[in-house]
Amino acid sequence: MKQTKGDLRILRSRDTFGRGGKAGVSVATGYRMIKAGTFPKPVLLSPKTVGWLEHEVDEWIAERQRIRDKEHSHPTERPASISR
């Protein structure tokens, strides 16, 4: 579901990273991914506060799903980490 301007929502760090966070990765991993350019950049809310646009985090999650589905689109292939 694509959000419109009126639907914009900002997620704080606790809602984005860590236990129960939407991204499903730790805070440290999240900031490493931001530095690497593989996770959305935060929005500055005040001099010491940042947040993430929820729709950008949702798009990042959807992209992870597309990558997973593309990599596993061949039913005869089994990921190397799964043993019989």
C-alpha cells in the first residue's frame, strides 16, 4: 500500500530497530546499513532526534522480500544454509 503525503508517519529508532522494531535488525546493524547506503537515511527531527519515514522502511522491507522471492524462485534449488 503506497502512502500519500497526508499519511506520512515517522518511526523513531525503537520502532525501527532492535527487539520489536519494524526492520528486524539491531540498532548497530541498522546504522551500518545506513552508512553503506542499503537502508533509508533518517530524517532529522531535532538537533538530537532522528526518525525514519515509515513508507521508506516499508519499501526497504518489500525490496528484501523481492530479493528473497527472486533468489528462491526455482523450487529445485535449496539455500546452502538448509540441510536435508
